[in-house]
Amino acid sequence: MAQRIVRVTCPDRPGLVGTITTAFADRGMNILQLDQFTDGDALPQTGAPVHGASGGSFFFRAVLDSSAERTPNDDAADAEFHRLHERLTNSLDASTVEIQPYPATLRVAVLASQTDHCLVEMIRRAQTGQLAGEVVKVISNHDVHQALCDFHGIPYQVVPNADLTKEEHEAAVLAAIGDDVDVIVLARYMRILSDDFLQKAPTPIINIHHSFLPSFIGANPYQRAHDRGVKMIGATAHYVTADLDEGPIIEQDVVRVDHRHTKQELVKSGADVERNVLYRAVRAHCEGRIFLDGDRTVVFG
């Protein structure tokens, strides 16, 4: 049997779930997972109004299992889901329909600097089958992760920035990334990416940062947080946009701290929450559970 992820985005109107699930049933497909959400507060749709639309946006994700009789091999499965794609596209006005493999196995490129806690987490989760993706290359501006990557059999490339202009360095990083990846992950990559880099990047980019931002912008944030006596620390994972650290938020978490915590203990707690938040965000992306909704995201559990 063949399984696929089906994603639908369109203007909201009555009967959408029935229309979509009827198309599944007519092709003999079984629903293994289903999530849907209507954003009634969404901005009005651009262009001509869609007949019967309610003004909101509709988001739908399902995992389907197609019968063995209809899909005895990969070619038959591809043809069957292509027919489903055509039917849904023709049945739903102004819709975007995407069909992806399930289980998901996206190709992940990781960019890292000197710290390794997020990089180690990406590799561990990928190699234990928890990420829904494979770390296929690691790129760093510091030569510190070679042994780690060699141990796990992952190609590793160093692109130092000391003797390069920003434009030259970014061009070299883009060349190292190539065009054979599905998502780029910044695992505490301590470089600000230019608008030109973002426009040329072949895939979406996911970043992680500590949730002190914007309260403690700049150098040594944990010392400054300790000096202020913070009572919780956290992390935010988001898509990277031209607005620094202001892209659509995917995942967040916090942990409680108190006056007993030293700066070093804050750093350790921060690393723990960063690695887990980044993992959950990348996994959600790989599994097709994230939909962009203007400047925010819809993330199905």
C-alpha cells in the first residue's frame, strides 16, 4: 500500500472537508491522520472574490493510505495520487494542493558555528529516525565539527569567513549547500544572512535563538539575563526572513530558573531548551505540518 501526505490551502467556504474527504473515498483511500483549521481572522483574499468564500483561510493536512489493488507498485501509486491532485485542484477554487511522500524523508543541510548542542541534536534525531529527515551535509565557518561528522558519516565542509568579504563568504556557503537539499537549518549559526543570500537560498531556512531577544540583544546575553535576575529562559524557532529574528514562529518553549542559577547554569538550561525547540520545529517542517498564514504559522500537532 502507498501512503502520502496531502496538504490543501484555500479560501474558506462551507463543505470543504466533505468535498476533500469524498475525493479520498471515491479513490478508495483510507485516512490515517487528519487535521484542519480555519483562520477566520485571516486577511481578505487578494484578487477576485471566490464564490461562497467566508473571508478566512482554510488549512488541511491528511495522511492517506491507498489500497493495494489500486497501487500495486510505485508507478501506480504516483499515477493514483496525481489523479487525486487533479480532482482536488479542479474541485476547490483558488486552492494550493500538495502531495508529499509519507513517511517524510527530507534532505537537511545544517549550518553551524562553534557550539555543537543543536548540531548534535539534529544528527541524533535524524539517525534515530525521529526527525523525518536526513542530515546530508554540515557547513561551518569554524573547523571544529570534523570528528563529529566523520563519526556519523556526514559530509562536512568548512567555509571560513576571515579572509572573505560577506558577499564572497555567502556565495561560498550557497555553493556548499547546493541545490539538492529540502531545508536549511541554522544550528546556532552565528552569522547574519543578507537579503541576497535569502533570495538565492534553494529552500526554506529555519533558525533557533534564545527567547531573551529582543530584551537582551547583542553580546553575552546570559550574563545580562543573570544580572537582571530573570525567572525563565527559553528558545524560539522560526523561518528566516529579511527581518532579523522576526520570521514566522514555528515552535517555542521555556524553563523556569531562579536566583540560585549561575550564569553557566543558565547557559546549560538554555542549550537544552534550544536543542529541543529546534528539533520539534524541523520535524514539523519535514512532516509537512506547517502552513504559512501571513506573518504567522499554523502548526498541526
